[in-house]
Amino acid sequence: MYKTQAEASEFLQGFMPELEETPEEREVVLCAPFTALDIISKSLHGSLVRLGAQNIHWEDAGAYTGEIAGSMLTEIGVRYVIVGHSERRQYFCETDETVNRRIKAAQRHGLTPILCVGETKEQRAAGDTESLITTQLEKDLVDVDQQQLVIAYEPIWAIGTGETCEVSEANRVIGLIRSQLSNPDVSIQYGGSVKPDNIDEIMAQPEIDGVLVGGASLSPASFARIVNYQ
């Protein structure tokens, strides 16, 4: 929940010039608050940056005050949508069932869902990481098209805490996630205190296809350094 329309425009003015040397095959997605999506969309035409939203409702219309429908997103050029982020699960009672319904709604509208899975510090300490993530995947991916999907592994204890998961461990868990999928080519990202000073090491891991960036994406220079990892 950052950036007004004016702040989003200012961000783009600093960010877009930093991408002039970025390899074309690199996919960059900005997942902005709903109020900033339209103004960002108008600034992205012809660039390699894609637009993403932070949530979607499972119904196409109806009495769901405060929610957002797929057609409202696609109309303004949104291509991706985050589903099941740990903050949605933690603060807004998101369950694996509602996550599954949101994923299917996204795909129904031609959007690519970015499914977030991951464990808390307590679950990791109890040795439940593998079983929890396996269960999340089983429930979240019921009847989901794995050809139109991105998954982000977010160890919840590493989000915004400055405590990054060891890259070898993140690589191991992402390999576990891949082994659970019917489509091993799904792009699987790591999320959790990704910063300019650890991005090169993260992206050197063989199982990690990309990153889901939180706080470090708020600064144009910081996010550009992550996009332009070496």
C-alpha cells in the first residue's frame, strides 16, 4: 500500500530510463495499488515492463464491496495479478480455498496469477516447511492451468524483516515446489528481503527463475539494480 498516482508517475520517471540496457528477455512486472494502475498503464506502452495488480475477486461482478473484478483489470492493460500473498492470508482471512478461486478467476480473464506460498518462522522451527508448502500447493492449484502460472516462494519470516532466507535453502525449497508441479517449466520466484546487494547471488541459483520484490522496489534506483542483476 504505497504510492499515490503522482508518486507512481514520479517513480516511473526515475525507473524507466534505467531499463535502456536491460536485456529484452527479462520480464519486469510492476504490481501497483488499484488506484495507480491506470496511470502506470498509460506510461508503459512499448516498454518491456508489464502491469500487475495486487489482488482479484473470484466473481466477475456482484455485491462484494471493496473487491476488484478481472474485467476491471484487463480493461486497463493489467497482465498479471498477485494471489495469496502472505499479508492477504495473515491480515485478511485469505484461505487456500479463496486463493484457488481467485487464481481460477484470473486465468478465466486471461491474467497470469502469481501465487504466493511460504511458511512462518514458527512453522519452519517446527520442521513443517515441506508439508505446509506441499499442502498449500495441493489446495491452491486444484483445476488450475499450470501453463499460465507464476509461483513465488515467500518465507514469511523473511518478508520486510531484513532476515533473508539463505540462498541455498531458498533454492532447495523452490526445487521442492517444482517437483510438486505437473508443469516443471512454471516460473518460480523467491520473495523475502530481496535487495540490490543480494540479487546477484539469488539469481545465480539454478532453481530460482526470478524474484518478487517488496520494499526494495519502492526506490527507482534500488529496483532498477535488481532488474539489472548480473
